Amino acid sequence: MFLKHKSMNLFRYVSLAILVASVSACTGGETSNNGNSSSSGADSDLSGKITIDGSSTVLLISEAMAEEFQAENKGVQVTVGKSGTGGGFKKFCAGQTEISDASRPIKKKEIDLCAQNNVEYIEVPVAFDALSVVVNKENDWAQCMKVDELKTIWEKGAQGKINKWNQVNPKFPDAPLTLLGPGTDSGTFDYFNEAITDEEGSRGDFATSEDDNTIVRGVAGDKNAMGYFGYAYYEENKGTLKAVEIDGGDGCVAPSDTTVLDGTYAPLARPLFIYISKKAIERPEVKAFVEYYMDAENKELVGDVGYFPLPDEVYTKALARVQEGKTGTVFPEGKTVGVKLTDVL
């Protein structure tokens, strides 16, 4: 199990992420780590500042990597923000950041924006996630749901019409349906719609937040609530939340490292990414940080914060893209549902 070392370290990194959120509120969504980790490692001669922004899902991984990297490279300051995948790409394609965290591939409009500003990028996957649909701990009816039932709830046509649980399934109670989810700048929002609503679009009458911890609190405080976000936020809040098992046509499957890696947690298993500025990676501190991030020896950090490390073969291919300076995306349609990383890298 990849998460066997998680409990202590997840508390450490999620606590750090909460601190990030608090400081972000005062600094416009940007914070910096100062390398105060107690991990060992000789200090290097590297120096400089690396700015990362984007996905709140990938935030936890980047924070963990940044903290450990800075412990060994105290002259390097890594600043991490969480503007959402879309917000991160806006900054990245404007040349304001060196690295963009993304929970989905880059979109055509973002590719065009980067091209307009002469920003070339290297795309690499960094982990797998089990996008988790969650309900309140007291919910005793939605243990497993079919993809079609989720579509009934979340599709655009449900707005103003599907407001009770029994409208989704007559076996469910006649109780109000409270919905919470990420905002439209979120890659999680985009991926969920690609996988569940067939990109027909989402209803808009639900509570949104770019802060996944806000969604956690909302679902935990309402017996009739449902929300969705990255697996790490569910894993950290199992005491107050339940993860709904997903029936994609072959029976009910719960999110886990096993079901993500064997492909049975479909269609909500997904890769997570970072995008690196080709210009920035010519700087030694940026190159060293990205190589540290992509080193399979450091994949335990991915499990520590609640996500799932890539197979070593994928890390090797992804690192080769970095070292060879291969630019552009391997997902020209912007879709990852049903795509195997080993086939496209």
C-alpha cells in the first residue's frame, strides 16, 4: 500500500497546506516555504526563487516536494499558490510563474495564450488521483451510485429541477439534496464534467469553492450533502465523510491505490500534472527542483499526502521529457479519460 507511511506525514503536509491557505488569503493566493524541514541532506550552492501556482489538488504534492527540496537547498525559495488549474494557467501563460500545477491537461485556449506570449512548456504527469464523490458520514443510502445517477444530479439540465435525493433514485429518501463542488477555474470541475456529464456542462446552482477544505466542511456539516474533490482531502477527513463507490458499468468500486492503478476505479481515476516553463528550466535551481520532483526515489512523498505514485516506467518517461526538453502536450484534445500514460508519453 502506497499510503502506509501516510498518517504522520499527511498531517504534516495537510497542516502546511492549511497554513498556505491562511497566508494566501492575506497575500493574494501565494505563499512560500522556507525549507524548515528536519530531513537530512547537505546544503547545495543553488539559489533563486521558483514560483508555482494552479491546482488545489496538486498543491499538496508541490508543497511536500518544495519543503523537502528546500531542506537540502536552503538558498532556493519555492513559492506555491492555489488559483485553481485555470487560474494557474493564466499566470503561467503570462510568464508570471515557472511551474503550473494542473489536475487536467492544458486546454486549447491556454495553449493559444501561451503561444501568444511565447511561453513554451514541458508537460509531465506527477501522480494519480481518485477523484472522490463524498457524502456525510450519516448518509446511509448512497453507498454506491451509478455514473448515470451522478449525471442526473450534476448535468446542466438538473439545475432547478433535481433538488431531492429521491428524484435521483426512488429508493433514496425524500430529503433535500445539498451540492458543493469546485469552481469553474478548477481542473477537478473540468475533469468531473468530462467523465460524468459527457461535457454537456454542469448545473450552476451549487455552492462552489476553490478551497477543497471548504467543501469538506460543507459536506461534513450537512447530512444531505454531496461534494467532490481529490482523494487526499477525503483520506484526511474519513472521520466525517464517506466516499461513494462508483459503478461505471462493472459493479461498485471504491477509490483506493489498487483500484486506481488497475483501472477499475473508472471513470474517476485521473493523472495529475505539472507544466514547466522551458525558459525557466534552463535555470539550474528550477531544473534541479523538477528533477527532484520527478525522481521515483521521492515518490513516497506522493503517497504521504494522499495520492498515488506513478509506476516507475512512467516516472522514467516523464523525466526523459524534462531532460530532453520536449515541449507541448500529449493530450491534444485535452482529455485523459480512458488514456494510458504509457501509451502517450
